[in-house]
Amino acid sequence: MARITVEDCIDKFSSRFELVLVASNRARKLYSGENPTVDIDNDKNTVIALREIAEETLTTEQLKNDLIEEYQTNTFSEDEEINEIEDNSDESEAKANESDNGEIEQNEDDDNFSENTPIENAHDNLEDSSSDEKKQDI
């Protein structure tokens, strides 16, 4: 068999980087025990992977999906994913509402709770002290 090169495979993928990722992932799968789809001919796994790509015994979509699955940390079926997203949004809304209610209740229980701003409170305190002084003068 003639030697396989990257140029024999590059037309199957949009970039060399993508080809290298897919071919290396396929070579690792071959090393871990998956059956090759071409004759081995005493070749190494990387050469077998490139030959599979060049001869198109595996589709490029299948190779890309295998690569994606390799690096995914979570796998969901479509229904499970939609339900989980909905559950998480409901829980986050409930927690947001609880924290908003908790802050209001905490402020209402505070002894120094006032609807006035700190500046208005200071102004009121000054008026109270000046009225007390006037009472003492009389």
C-alpha cells in the first residue's frame, strides 16, 4: 500500500486542525480496542485512522460526533435536557423571590427601620433637638 499523507485526507475536513483532532481521536479508539474498518497491514493506529478517513469507511459526521462525545462531560437526551433547563429556571426564580422577601422582612424587623433616607433622618433629629432647646429657654 502507498504511504498515506495528510493531503489525502484534508479535502474531507474544513481545516487541518479538525483533521488532526478527529484522526487522533480515532487512533486512540483503535488503541483502546475498537475494530478498524480497513485492513491493518501491520500499520500503526495513526496510519490506520488516516486510511479510514481517506477511504471514507467512516463518515466525517460520525468521526466528528465521536470526538464531541469524547470531550462532553454531560450527556442528555433532548427531553431530559429541556426538563432540566425548565426545572433549573423555576428553582432559580423561586430562590430569587425568597431572597427578595427575606430582605424585606429583615428590614421591617429592624428597630431603626424608617422610610426616610439617612439625610432626612438627620434633618428630623436636628429639628427635634432644636425644639427641645426652645422648650428649655421658655
